Amino acid sequence: MAEDEKKNLVKLKKIDSGNQKGSTSSEKLSSTKDLVNKKDSEKKKMENKKSKKIKKNKEKIYDKAVANGFGLKISPKQCKYTCRVIRGKSPDAAVARLQAVIDEKRPVPMAGLEVGHKRGKGLAGGKFPKNACRGIMEIVKQANANAVVLGIENPVIAIAKSNQASAPYRKAGRKAKRTHIYIEIRDKVKIMEARKK
């Protein structure tokens, strides 16, 4: 820092000597010192602003963990009902539920569709959408990993939704099935506190 200040003083002296030919040497020195002081004060202000921004970013609490799947080769219709099943569960419970569907132990309820009835209490129509469950399971695991990194204590899947993606054409003009999936994990305690307010 001291060397930089000396260099700045030397440069400013040369500039001032060219600009102020009639002024005395003491006036030149005082003006150069003022310029150097102004530059130092500006540098300090900039450093303070940067440090404040860094502190704010460190103090900022991340209250949600997000994971996305874009253009997955899954049926949007099946994803809609599968996301409905895992919504409100913890990530570990959601993965276990999806694994049960893949193993054909528990079906996904699809009462709104004309599908065959399945065994289970209070269950009308249902299916075992294995492909959809595999794709959604990967995204749930990613969201869970993000939640661990961000330090979410009581993770729960707050939002699980699927949207139809732009699909390419296949042979004979048939459209392929493509889906976007969005999963958001939040702290269960904070959600309950927000509802009370």
C-alpha cells in the first residue's frame, strides 16, 4: 500500500507541475495529497460495500431446495397422479412410496381415469407407472441432496408438479411423450408457522 501511495504521489506531482506553473510547491503538494486522500476514501467505501454484501449473502437463510427435470421421456398424465401421491411426504418416504410402486406392491390412485380397479382400502382405479416413478425418484433424490446442503432440518415435499413439455414427432406422425417435473422441498415447521400467521 505504501509503495502504491508513493507512486500515486509522484504521478500527481508530475501532472500538477504541468497544470500549475505559477503556483508554489507547497500548494502543489497539498493538492496532490487531497487527491490521494479522496482516492483512498473511495477505495475504502467500495471495500465496505463489498464486505456488507458478502455478510448479507452469508446470513441469508435458504428456505427451499429445488430440483427440476426437463424433457423427460415420461407420460405427463402418469406424472400428474404420481406427483399427487408424493406431495406432502418427506423425501425418504416419497422414495420408499415410489419404490413400492415399481415393485408392484402399492398402486398409484388414478380414480379420474378409466382404469382397472386395484386392491386396497378406499382405492378405485389405479396403475403401476414404473417409468414415471423411476424418473420422479431421481429428481426427488436430487432435491433431497440440495436440502441437505442448504441445511433444511425437517424436509417435506411442498410442491411436486409436472408440465407437458414440447414433444418431437415419431414415426407415422405420432407425437412422443415428454414432461417437465418440478420438485420443491421446504421445512415443515416453517410451513406450519406460516399457515398460523
